Amino acid sequence: MDKRMPDVSPKVSIDAGAKPHDPVLYREEVVCEAVCDPDAITDNDVKTYYDQGFLVVASAIGDRLIAEAIDALHDLIALRVKGFSPLDLHVEADAAKRYGAMTVTEQRNAVRKVCQFVGHDRRMADLAAHPNLQGIAGRLLGGQAALIQDMALLKPPHHGREKPWHQDHAYFNYPLTTRVVGVWIALDPAHADNGCMHVLPGWHRRGPLVHFNRRDWQICDTTILGRTEGRCAAIPMAPGSALFFDSLLPHGTPTNASSHRRRALQFHYVRNDAVGWDQQKRLAIFGSEGKDVTC
């Protein structure tokens, strides 16, 4: 039953709307295949990860755990998880003031991002610590993996909007010499029409790119559209598949123009002996509005 929630709106984080993007930004030129399963990963696959910046693993998480993760996500969106802060729900701006009075479906269609839930929900904590995720991440990091970020990234049908091209290391206060591995887990079938991940294979080896505040904090569209080398790779994924990717790999996801919901979890790991640095040093590398060039 699609019950309407009590007419009391919690203070949620407002996610400002984004302008439409040029579809050419995500014109896939190659489609990536997945490794069969976590046990099938070879040393050559690890070498490919270092060369290309990503590795797609099918069946990394089983159906039961994916169903539990979806249930947990529903509970977080409905604010039924003890200790979880409404401020860690990022809600579309036009819905934030009436969030508490929305129906369940309306709430699920209004939330773009959910953050910092692992410490409050056992189901999500168990998933982030799953041996397939921790083990593969540790293998790619060259040491024991430690979680530094957890979030859910949501694209409702017909209006789930773009996450522009960016590098995740631009958001993390770690030196460039610190290896960071992202893991993007499909909860629904993800394909080009509903906003699957797109990457530029091998571009992590080019190092940091300047980011600007445009539709989001992002790499310039002109950098993506004006490139003379490097093919845009779309990565369709079945539920339970996991994309492991380097934090310097440029990636983005287009608008969901389909009638199919696209939900994903994203975790980031570093080695457990990694040492961070401050935001000022990070921004001196990745930039902020108006650094050096225009976009």
C-alpha cells in the first residue's frame, strides 16, 4: 500500500536540480564485459585493472543480500533506521519541504543520494564488509582494505538525473599517491537507457583533471567532448554485479530516460595504513570554481 507519510517534514539535505546534459557526452563506443565471478579473477585481470582503471565482476553479491540491501534502502528513505540522520538523505529541491507528507513512492522518487548508513544499519554494514568486496578491493590495493565512504546513488524512472563526468579522488582528502578503490554495486539492472556507469578506460593514468562547478562539481564537458583519444565505455550490469574502479578514472552516469528504476550502492576503500591530508591540498590539485581555465 502506498501510504502517505505524516505531515511533518524532517530537515533533509537539498540536492539542487541540474540542467539537461548533451547526450553525446555518454555516447558509448564500447561495451564492457564482466569477469564470470569473484573466484575467476586472475593476476591478468588485476593487471588489466591497473592498466584500464576498472574491473567488472559478475555475481559479486548474491540475490538474498541484494534484496536485503533494497529493504535497508527503503527503511533509510522512510527514516525507519535508528540513528540515521535525515541530513544524509539528499532530496530533490522541489520535494524537500514536503518530504514528510509524501507517499512512500513519492519519497523513493525524490531521493537522489543516501549517505553514511553503514554505521546505522547492520544489513548495509554486512554488505560493505562482504568478503568478495573486501577481498577484491584488498587485492587491488595491495593490502587490507578499510572503508572510507558509503552511499546509495538513485535514479528514479524518467527523471533520475545525470552525475557528470568526474574523478572520485577529487572528493577525497588523500594524497595522489594513496590508492583508492571504488566499488559500484548494481541493485537493479543497469543499462545505457537508465543511467549505467560510463568510463574512459586508461584515463586514470593521466592523473588529476581540474574540476568546476557547473551541473555538479565535474570535469569540463569540453574536455570530454573534445578528446582526441580514448573511447567512452558503457558498463551494463545485472543486480549483484560490482564495478571496481580507480579513484582517478573519469566516469559519469547519464539521465535515466527510461521507465526502469536504477539503484546502486557505492563504497570506497583504502589500505588500512593510508594517511589522509587536508582539503586545501586537495583543491590545489583538483581546483575549484575558476581555477586556471574556463569551462
